[in-house]
Amino acid sequence: MTIRVQAAAFDPWEELTSYERSARERLAGKTGGAAVFVGSMRDFNQGQTVRAMTLEHYPGMTVNYLEKVEAEARTRWPLLDCLVIHRYGPLQPGDPIVLVAAWAAHRDAAFSACRYLIDELKTRAPFWKQEQTAAGRRWVAPEGSEK
Amino acid sequence: MPIAMPQITVRYFASLRERLGRTEEVLDLEGIRTVADVWARATGEPPPANILAAVNLEYADFSRPVQDGDELAFFPPVTGG
């Protein structure tokens, strides 16, 4: 189980490859499914072109809540492993923002846990997006029904 | 020997930080019992409709008591992921 919050850009597919390689002894033969969600920065939002974004966070609390959400997922589903990586700081359109991956013996647990991790992260982990558009900077409003 | 005045640290994030023009401050606890009291002392504003609070890195109700050494935070709804 690994949780990372970092300013550095990352490639989610390389992260997954190296994580699977490092966890091979633990996972090989036991894992029947891995579910992965990658969230990336769009170059549009609410009808406007977005040039850049800054993600602010509350460092200690962010890690605290990512750990809580992960622990909850592990009590709800029989997970073999999970990996969560989230960026903060300045971002460019196309940059991966978040990676969530869940490994389990069966696909239902993997899909459900992956969905739970990203949904709970979005509503509870203290991150705030600020977009840069042609009209200036604006704080992003929380999502309603849009998912 | 002087006795240290009980104090708390208050942090602000995102649009609230920008609106208040500060990121952090230390307040004396005198006359303060709850998170709501901290908000009133720090901002002079009525209880906010759309601001969340945390005490020691955990979400907290505005009715929650505070004590010496606590770290409080106020911020708008979160938008990560």
C-alpha cells in the first residue's frame, strides 16, 4: 500500500509498471484483477480554455485523509494492494493529476475499491484547484452531479 | 516565572486565504471555547455557510471545543482529484 503526494510530474503508466515489478513477489499468482483510474488536467472547463492550473493542499491533512480513505477501502473489500499518487503545485494541460490503482483477487473488489478511493479522495482530501484562463485566475467550484 | 498564555494556530487555505489576506496566525485562547469562537475572533464575521473547519488535521464541527496547542484550519469545499 503506497500513498504519495508530490509536486513533481509523474507518468502513471511508468509508475504502475515499476510498482507492479516491485510488488511482483507479493502479487503474482494472487491478483486476479487490477483497476486503475488516472485523472488528468483538461484544457477546458465550464466553457473556457484553461491555460494552467495550480493545486493547493493542506499537507499533513491531505496525507491523513488519503490514508483514512485507503484504510476504509481495505475494510470494505479484500484488497491485495493499492497505489495512490496525487500532484500539487503548478500543472499544465494534459498533466496527470492523480493515479489510483487497486489490486484484488477478483474484479468486483478491484473496480469497487478504485471507484471508492477516487470518489472519497475528491470529496474529502483537502486539495483546491485554481485555473488560469484568458480572463484571469479562478478557484474551481466543487463538483455537483458531474463525475 | 511567566506562564505561557494558551494559544492555538489557525491556518487558511485557497479562496479564503486570499480573501482574508493571510495564511496563518496564532491566537490567544482567552474567551475562546469552540471552533465557532475561533472563527468569530479571527474574522469578525458571522458563522460561514460554505467554509469547512479542521482541528489537528481532522474535519471538525464548528461546535467542537478547542484547547491549548490545537491547530485549526478553515477552508472552502475541496476540489482535488
